[in-house]
Amino acid sequence: MVGVAPQTRLYRTFFLDEIGQDYVRTARAKGLTEPRILLTHVMRNAMIPILTNVGLALPGIFYARAGRN
């Protein structure tokens, strides 16, 4: 659980970077609702590096648990 805070800050940064993108401003200018913008544009694009990061961390989690037994 020690590594949760830095990763949470990293994920927050990914979301904030996506919110400032041009396509998000365009979606707002077209009149899309904020939940729709967040789910279809921001979340979809921010999840790419997040899932990559989680995928790289999974073997370490399983390896650490196997070493305890």
C-alpha cells in the first residue's frame, strides 16, 4: 500500500492533462454535457497510460505474494 499515493498523483496528472486538450474544448464548444465529455473523451484517453502502468505493476504484486508463502 506504500505505492498508492504516488500512483494516484500520477493518474490525477494524466486526467488533468487530458482535460486541457483541444478536443475537450471542442466538445465543450459543441455543447456536450460535462459527464459525457469526461467519460467519452477524457477517461478513454487517460486510461491508456493508466492501464499500461497497472499492467506493468501486476507481475510484481503476484511475485511479492508468491514469495511470502
